[in-house]
Amino acid sequence: MTKGNIRILDGVDLVVEPGTFLALIGPSGAGKSTLLGLLAGLEAPDEGVVEKDGVPITNTGHVAYMPQTDLLLPWRSVVANVSLGLEATGTSRRAARRQALAALERFGLEEFALVPPAALSGGMRSRVALLRTALLGRDTLLLDEPFGALDALTRRHLQGWLLGIAGELAATIVLVTHDVDEALLLADRVVVLTRRPARVALDLPVDLGRPRAMEMETTREFARLKGRLLEALGVSAP
Amino acid sequence: MKRTLLSRALPAALLAVLVLAAWESLVWLFGVPEFLLPGPSAIAGAFWESRELLLRHAGPTAGEAVLGFFVAVVMGALSGILINRSALAERSLYPWLVVSQTLPTVAIAPILVTWLGYGPLPKVLVVTLFCFFPITVATVDGLRATDPDLVRLMRSFGASRWRIFSMVEAPGALPFLFGGVRLAVTYCVIGAVVGEWVGSSEGLGFLMIQDKAQFEIPRLFAEISLLSIMGVSLFLLVALLQRIIAPWTLKRNPSL
């Protein structure tokens, strides 16, 4: 994959098994977002193929994709923002709103349904953006640094929240992050990309078992996996 | 809310009272003749005396202004969308729209009357010529300002071009559009009067020409005041419409 003569991805060979939570980490500008764009069908590769269930991805609309910024529309209330994806794909406004409201209720956010997004905190905006994407009901969910813009404490809260509900959102999840702890906490498998042009530097299964809890971050096994990830990222382990 | 509205309007009202009082007393003090500069009381008197005549002629002027303005909004928005959608339209049409704005509309008006007669049509056209350009520019800028990431998000959903336009681009352009519309609405009354000056048998512009010729200067001032009131009312109407249609556009702009 080349963008404006810069080779961004170079022979990334990756198979994501259905039902897996995969985390992609790598240095800034390594091409993680480009890879998600390819998976979402937003961009086409110069060489090679991107397939889903054995069928080449040539179009958008097959997976659910959440970009780095929440992109909530200021002229829509929270519930109308959550229903945006469904309305965009042709669900009637009423049916889409009903489903959006049900989703907000399921995740305990119904009190914010009629609030404009400007009144929400950063963490709440991210939750709404995630629900908007998840409501599409697609089997694969692509998350591009969903909590990257949040402060550390809020990010911890949302990581815990996502850990609890990930199973309900989609079968297969690909999460781009540069937070090593986030990757280990959430994922079944962590793939480390190299600097541009990106290749796979490390493909690490996370054998921490489920259900997971944040307390696991203090275990020896967690530290060992974290050491390997940091090493692969070129950051020397302590 | 009421309090802030009052405190916002109060300085302007106080200034108006001061200026009117100074005007009245200077005219009275120096004995300025009415045909040069009538005082506010004389203008108000002329207004009251000729109220039926003035209101009868205000009707056509307001009608031309509003109709021409409405056509300008529709044409301005449509041409803006066309220019935004098509690179060919942008390259071929946009430069000529700019050129059309450098032609003095005041000079075109007589030609329009020659072509289209003394009815309301040439006046409506003059108003449209006065008003449409700011709306076109605002629409182009507003659509161009759409966050590309938002379009990407909509594409990832699998949304059609029409849905991307109607759900994201068009509402996002509304703050810009209303900026252009507020600017344009202040021109529309001027456009109608210019159209009437050139050739008409009714309207406040027609009345002004007659009153000037007959030295009915207080009534001439009354007509100018009425035109101003008309323009301000239309501006407030647009502001009210914006508050109803697109309230989120006012959040960061409390000056309205």
C-alpha cells in the first residue's frame, strides 16, 4: 500500500480468525490506520488482497468501523447520533431510533438519549460513538484508537467498560492502539507492526484466559507479555 | 433570557433616542427648512398623515423583495451545490458568477425594464441579482468545510452519496448558508427600490421619485424609514428562522 509515493504497508500477511479480539500496535505513523482502512474497504491495496470469509473486500459496508475522533453530529441528539449508521444504510428513522434507544438502555446510557453531544464529557462521547458503530450489528468491529484522545483515568474507565461488553458488540474485533496495557487487557492476540513500511514484527497470543479483570495487569504473566511487546516495539524492557 | 435580550437592545435604543433628540433640537434651533432636513417629529407626522398611501405602496415593494430574495436563496443554494459537486461547473461557472458581481446591478436594471416591461418581474430579477451571490459563496464554502473523516465514516457504514449529502454535508453547511442568507437579506429591499426607481407605477421606490420631484421631503424621509424597518424585520425573520431550523448553529455565536 503506497500513499503519495510513501510505502506504508509492506507485505503484511495477517489472518484474523472469526471470534478473535485482535489488537494491532505499532509506532505512530506505522500504517495501523491504513490497515484498518483497507479492512473497512475504504481504500484499495496497490498489491495483494484483503478478504473477508474468503471473498475479496471491494466495497464498504461489510464491517463496522469506528474512527479515531468521535465525529458526533452537533445537530443530532445522542440517540439520533447512535442511530446514524442504521439510517445511513436505509433503516427507517423510527426503527433506527428505536434500536438506538434500546442499545442506550442496555448499556445504561438512556438518561443521555435526548442530550446534545456538546453537553457530554469526552468519555461519554466515546461511548456514544462506539454504540453508533456497534449498532450496525456487523460481525466484525474495527476500532481505530477509540480512546486515544481521552485522559488517562477516563481511558482506564472505558477500557474496563469495553472489556465488559466486547462480547456483546461483535464476534470479531480488531483494535488499533499504541497502549500496550490496553492491548494485553482486551485482546486474545496482539500483532506488533514495525516502522514504515510496516511489516509484522511480532504476533503474540495472549494466554491470560477469560474473564479478564484489570487486576491481571499486576500478574507476572502480564508483565512477561508486556516485556515482549515493548521489546518488539523497540522500547527496552525494564 | 428576557433580561439579556432587554440589556442587549437597551444601548442601541438609548443611542437612537439621543440621536433623534439631538437631530430634532438642532433642526429647531437653527430653523432648518423642511425641504432640506425635516426633524423626526415632522417625519413622524408625514408618516401618520400618509399612512394609508405608504402602506399601500409598501406592499408591492415588500412582495418584490421577498420573492426575489426567495428565488436568490433557491438559486444560490442550487448553484453552490452544483459548483461543489462538479469540478467542471466550478471551473466554468464560478468565474462568471464572480464577473457577474462586478457588473453594477444599478446599470443593468434599466436594461431589464426595457426587456421585461414595467411589471414586477424586472424588480424581482434585480433583487435576485443583488442577493444570490453571497448565498452561492456561502453554500460552496459550507459544503467544502465538511470534515473528510465524517464522509469517510459515512462511507464505512455503506451510505449512498445522496445520504452522505443529506445527512452530513447539507446540515453541516447550514451555519455557512445562514451567514450568507443574513448578508443577502439586507440587500433585498435595496434591490427592490432600485428596480422601482428605474421604472414602475407603484411601490415605495416609485413614491420616492414622485415625492422628491414634488418636494415632499418629510414623506420622502418617512419612506426611507419604512424601507429600513422592512429590511430590519426581514433580517430578524431570518434570524428567527435560523433559531428554529438550525439552533445548534447559534451555540458558538451568541451575538445574535
